[in-house]
Amino acid sequence: MQIKKVIGIGNALTDFLVNLRNDDVLQRLNLGKGSMNLVDSEFQRKIQGETADLPHTLSLGGSASNTIRCMARLGAEVGLIGKVGRDSTGHFFEQALENLGVDPHIYHGVNRSGRCLALVSPDGERTMVTYLGAALELCEADITPSVFEGYDCLYIEGYMVQSHSVIRHAIKTAKACGLKVAIDLASYNVVLENRAFLLDLVDKYVDIIFANEQEAAAFSGEQDPEKALEFIAARCELAIVKIGTRGALIKEQGGERIHVGIMAAAKRVDTTGAGDFYAAGFMAGLCQGLSLRQCGTIGAIAAGKVIEVVGTTFGEDAWKEIFSLVERVKTEKYLF
């Protein structure tokens, strides 16, 4: 499968990353470790108050935004649909996209811009507490056929399922315009809460699915990742199931299963954005017409680098290393 130009849609968020000393705060607030939780502004402020004395970092966020921004750095032609508030945070978000060469289809809402509070455990696992704010105001009227002109793939973050009507409208409009549809299932608890909706969506419209082991199990009902992969691959053109330190399983419908390993991180600091960057590397490879094994390897490279830092932003030296490794992958001299 080859695609050329990708437009993403997702919650336009700024990330506020907090490094926890231990997981006590998660237990005290009844937050499942590794989960994503939608909350109101008051509850999010309460958590920020309880963690105010801990180290923190501010960066651009949003799952689809992370993927699209990484794809842009990897040379893909990309755009992003989202909604922010009429505030400095929203302006920062939109300007950053333009600076990276992302075509921004960013609308402006009434509420303040959304924020994701990412609580990073000592082992690098992140638990997300998200106030969507203006991101939740994205509506069907914002998504017209003209938005998809020039693109051939729509990439959706699974967190968007908080609005079934909007995500279904976006997908149906994109398909009517001839686009492929890719979705990242995003979080196991989101999948469990929306499984029937996601199954229907996938069976009718979705071409590419990304999931980690937990998400694949929640979606398929199969605890074995190979069986989960088969379940998913029977329902779309291309299925990718990430299996942690064992790498990823990739399968085209009717094709052979491919296993691709990981790029070992120098230090596992924060898993925020790892799945987003994996999808970015994989999709960027598809845009360049590379093999599925090459795509999976580039995904592993991008994911391996982002977990070495807090958040999803790293310096030019890291990007130069990524570019060098990607060039080796293109000549099939660096495959896991």
C-alpha cells in the first residue's frame, strides 16, 4: 500500500508533563496507570495542585498532532485538522505547526485551549488526564470536502471517539473524497468504552489500524497478540500491533505476518508519544513507497528516540541521528 499526502484529525492539545516520584498520586486519585482520562478543568487543576512541587515540562501535544508533526520532520506532506481557543496557547499551537511545514486547518472555539496533563511514572509509563476545552468544539460543519483536497489519507487518533458523530462524519466525508483512512486506537480504556462503535467504524470505513498489545486485546477480545492481529487484519487492509519490547507485528489482509523488532533506547525516560511517533515513522515510510518491514523499522526508530526524552520534543542532534538511520533503512542496510 502506498499513500502520498496525509491529513490528520485530533484533539489539539498542549502537554503539561509531570515527573512523578512514585505512583501514589495515581492510586489516591483512582487513575489507572497508563490510562487516558477525560476530566473537567476543575479536576485537572486539582491534580496540578497536588503535583505542583514536581518537575514538569510544557510542549506541543495531541496524539494526531504528534504523529503529523513527526511525519513533517521525516519529509512527508501533511496537514492537521483541530480546534483551539482564542488564547496564547492556541496561537502557540497553530504557529508551531506552520513553522514545521504542517498545513494547519485549525479552527477557533469559545473555550480555552485543551491541555493534557501527562503524569510520568518512574518507569516511564504515562497516565494522561485531559481537559479537551476548545478541542471538544470541533464539529461536523468544520469538516467539509474541501479540507481533503490534495490528500489521499486521513489519519485519526482514537481519542477522537469522545464525539462519535464528528469522527463518523469526518471518515465518511474523507472516503467520499477517495481517501484511505488510518486510525490509532490510542488507549485500552478508550477502546473498551467504545468497542461497539469502533468495530462498526472499522468494518465499514477503516483501511489501516495501529494498536498496542493492550488496545488490540480490548478491541479483538483476544489476549494473544498474534490472534488479535489476525482479528484486526481480517477487518482492514493493514494491521499493526505493537508488542512492547518485542517490537511489532504487521499484516496486510491476506498476506504473511511480519515481525519487526525495536531500536533499544539509550534510556527509557518517558513513553509519552511513543505510539504516535511509531505511527509517524510507519506512515512516512508508506508515503515513500517503502516495504512494510522498512516502514516498521522507521516506526521503531522514531519511537525509540522519543522515549529517551520527556515529552515529544528533542534537539537537532537527535533528528540528525534519526535521518541517518532512516537513510540506512531505505537501502535495507538497517532492518530489525
